[in-house]
Amino acid sequence: MIFNTKNSTSWFIWTGLMTALIIYLYVVISEGEDKSIFMPGPLTSGHHQIGLNCNACHKESYSDRESMQVSCIECHGDQRKKPFDFHPKAKFTDPRNADRLDNINALQCITCHTEHQPSITKESGVTQPMDFCIHCHEDIASERPSHEGMEFNSCANAGCHNYHDNRSLYTDYLIKHLDEKANLDKQVLPEKEFLNVIDEVMTYPHSLYPVKKLGVKDIDAPAYILTQTQKPDNTIHEDWLSTAHANSGVSCNGCHMPELDGKNTETWLEKPDHKACASCHNMEVKHFLNGKHGMRKKLNMSGMTPASARLAMKKESLSKELNCNTCHKAHRYDLKKAAVDVCLDCHDDKHSTSYVSSPHYKLWQLEINGQAEQGTGVSCASCHLPRVNYDVSDWLRRVLVQHNQNANLKPNEKMIRSVCANCHGLEFTLDSLADKNLIQNNFNKAPEVHIQTMDMAKKELLRRNKNRSDL
């Protein structure tokens, strides 16, 4: 018998490669975080950061629609209820609307938002054809004569209807704001009120940090820490003394040895993370973890870096790992710097770089230079981390900064109530948000686009008044 050395070598190589592949796949499946090798297609911009962690969405089963729904609700559930959602699950479990489910399963998020399908994915991750509204509203022209002749693929056009959050486009809301000036007489942001209501915030650790002004004698860091870390020029202490922390009873141990999960931290944390911040600012941290900046932290992954962003970012910032102190800077916590400078340290897209030549930036400069009233300047944070009136518990509602920077971006009409309405009339706002070139140039002039939404609202008001007069 002739021994074929060539075939033997080939089999040996093939066996070795297969063994290595099996070992690699085992490690990826059982221990590794990166499972992208199994990904059937790219993820949307909303989820691409967590693509290495398949279990973030798929949990135990890769085919169970119910477990997928649970995953969606874990992250987006707060916004999928009335009054935030115009089409909540309850609308379709109502027997009067049960027949709608024969046309489209509106109880499942993945009916309209299917990942890994880039060829059919549209704005906001929608994978349904844009005329899907016809499934339930085919008689809209008879119900609303003003919609006669309109195509169903135009329902979601700028200034028209949002499937989920339609609060800024309700007919009554539009009518209420007819004939407003482009720039309102009073243009000022809501005032933050954390200190004003802190006695009512039950989650705040009052026993540990009674609200009072602290001085240098109140610094409570261990002696060995002070020896090792204190700068010769004393800037860490001076930075801290200038903050709301020092003025509100929070010294070094409040951040570096915080109470976590009801227990005191026994070791000094050199670089406190969002968990330490949450001991006092739990709502802000909750929102941060739901946004793009913090969503990886929520899943116990390494923090986001600008290198993974799909927007243009500055080269020198690409390796920064985002957490609370990335923006707020340890010890000083300069809110004015966090509101603009920190954003522009990373973001390098046209909208961001155009900000410094916009009217909004001029207003911001007037405020920070003390030439205008507090709250009249418009920073990056004014629009993308707005001050909103929020239910923080069953008994308390307060104005806080929404740290989920995605909350009012897609679709951008969600900005109307929380941002634009503080300063601008509704018609001017709708036209501005529909003008894509204006958005790219960071609202540097009046809009050049006009949409018919407010014109239709005016006609509807005339129709209502006529019907009342005919009675």
C-alpha cells in the first residue's frame, strides 16, 4: 500500500484548523463578549454600540419573540406608555381595536423595528414600508376631509404624525399655538430645582450628607490619600470648594467612599463611576444609562468611546471612555464647561461645529459673561440635555436635566415641548425642524422651508367655529 504524504498533510492541517475553530467558537459563545461573528447583518445606529453583546437583546433564546419584547421594554418601556406613546400596547389589547392586529401585530416592537436588515431600515430604525398606516387608517379621508388625496407614505413627514410620541402634533395643541411670533416675548429655560426640593427626595442620602456649606476643615479623605494625591498648589481643594457639592454637604468620601446598595464602601475609589453618582443623582444616572453615552455601562460593558460613534468625532478624543466625569470633570464639576466645551471636545460633525457661529451661541456668550439673565443662553445642553418637568416619584415632580441625549432626537419633533417651546412659536419651530439644511448649519438663520401643518390647523379651527355658529 502506498502512503500518500500529501493527503495526510492536508488532513492534518484540516483537522487542526477545525479543532482551532471549535475551540474559538466555544470561547466566544461561553466566555467572550464579542459574538459579532454570528451577526446576520449590521445593527442600526441606535444599537450598534452593544452589538458585541448579543444577549443584551436576545437573552436566553435567539428566536423567542416574547423574550425579545422583554428586552425592548427594559430599555424603552418608560416611553411606551401614555401620555408619551400615542400607540401603547393597551390601545391594541382593547377589544374595540382587536381586529387591527389582523393587519399588523402592533403588540411586538420587532414588527416595525427588525435589526440586522440594513437594506430595508429607514429613519429611527423602522423596517416597515412607510405606508404602513393604511393598515388601520384606510378610511382617514372620510374621517378627516383635510386628508383627502394624501399618500399614506407621507404620514410621517416632518410636522405631521409620529407613531409613538405625537403630543406636539395633536390638533388641539396646534390650534392653541396658532399665530405665535417666531421669537416669544419671554425666552428663558426652566430653572433647575434640585436643592429647592431636596428635602422631599426620599432617595437622597440625607443622613450622610445634610445640606450645609462645607469648608477646608470638613475635608474627610483619609490622611494617606491626601498625602499621595493632593497637588502642591492645592487646586483639588480649591476646585471642590467652588462646587455645589461643597455648598451642599458632600465632601470627598461622598464620591470616593459612597454608600452603594445600602452598604458603605470600605475602600477608597480612586476613580468613582456612575454608581457613586447615583447615590445622590439616581434619576440623572438612570437617564444617562438609557442614552447612547451610557448604554454600554448599563449592560456592564466598557464605556462608549467616540471611536465607535457613527458621527464625525475629533481624532484627539477617539479613545476617551465616557462616564459622568468625562463631561463633569472631577472635583470642579463646571456646568458651564460641560454644557458646551466638553461636547465640542468630541463632536466634529457639521451641526456641532456650526454652533459657534449661530445666534444660539451668541446668547450663550452673553449669559456666561454676565451680560444676560440666567437661562437665556442656549448651549448644546439646552437642546440635547434639556431641563424637563419629570415625575421622580409618586409624590414629587421636579425640573431636572434629561441626561439621555437621545430622548428628543428621533423624530426631532419630540424637541418641541421640551426645548423649542421655551423660546419659539410653534409654526417657526415646525418649519425649522423640517429644514434639513438649517439643522446642518445649527439654526443660523430663519427657516427656508414651510410645511402646511399650522395652515391645516387654522382651517380646522375655522371649521369648528362654523359648526358652532350653525347650531
